[in-house]
Amino acid sequence: MSNLSSLRTHTPKKQIVGVLGGIASGKSLVTQWLEELGATVLVADGIAHDILRQEEVIKEVVRRFGESVLADHERPQIDRKKLAALVFGSSEHHVAKRSQLEAIVQPRVRIELQKQIDQWKATQHSGILVLDIPLLIERDWVKQCDCVLMVDTPDAMRREFAAARGWSESQLAAREATQLSIAEKRKNATFILVNDGTQDQLRDKVQQWWTEQGIDLA
């Protein structure tokens, strides 16, 4: 992990930044603020949600999981909460179901993410591209990053944030079980933003990090 100020004179005019953190750590807020500051942000979950709305994908998911995963709408739509209940967990059943879902969705997500990364590289001469990808390390996206920014939030606060989303502690634990541990994520971080205070304090840390990068977006 590098000191913020130590890279100031070595920061390239253009860089790709991966964002890490535990589930419900505040990553979405951080990426939102980075976007407001001028970064381009790619959110893998948003791309996955768009893919789950595609007609061919809906049909394939229903073939694998049955119509119980559909929302109660006139037009067929995937109910992501129902689908999540089937795939998040540590049992062999959950792992098998998650693998089936990933086989449908992840290749499409990877193609779209790579396409957008390549477009950014080809068209931008300076600036920051932020990758908000839940399995940044596990799926080797970290290899495309110039640096990795981690939002490190105490477990108690993450449980509070998860509860605000309507998740129980067991649901949070089930999702966490699908990812690397917080300790492993720390080892892969270039910079760490400790999120143990207010949102305003975290935002100040994001602003400080951005200023330290010294990238000219003009």
C-alpha cells in the first residue's frame, strides 16, 4: 500500500482505478463522488442488471431456474431478489446455482465491460476511469488497473448499512462468502480510505485522494 503523497509526482495523465471494499462498505458513494469530480465510472452491477433485462437472457435464466424467479409483471422480468435468494449462500446447492447464473451473465458482462474500457482508452487522453466491479481481483480485472482504491469500513458499520438495504446479517454473510476476505482485499490495495466516520468525512477523504492524483482533466 502506497502513501498518497508518494505517488503525486509519478501519477500518469491517464489511469484506471479499481475500487475495492467489503459489501455495504460505501463503495457506491465513493464511485459516485469520483464521478462528480470528473472520473468516468463503469459499474459492473449496473451492466449485469441491464443484461438481466435482455429477452434472450430472461429466457435462459427461466430455463435454468424456473418461472419462480420472475417478477409479477405482465411482461416477463427477472426478480433480482428472488434470484439472489437462490444463488447466495455457502451450501453446495447455492454454489451450483450461482455457477449456473454466472455462466449465463458473466461472459456478457465481461464483453461489455471490456468494450467500454477499450473505448475509454481509445478516446481519452487524460483522466481517471473507475472500475466498480465486485469481484475485481477474483475475475482478474485488477490486472487492468494502474492502482486500487479500497474503502475500508468496520464490520459493525457495514452491518448497519446492510440492514438499511433490508439485508439480514445472514444475507450479508452469504454474499461475503462469495468474495475474498477483507484482509486479502487490503493486501491488494494501493490506497485505503478508512470509512469509520460520517459521510462528509469520507467525502473529504475522497476529495483529498483526488487532489493528490494531480490529473489534468482538460
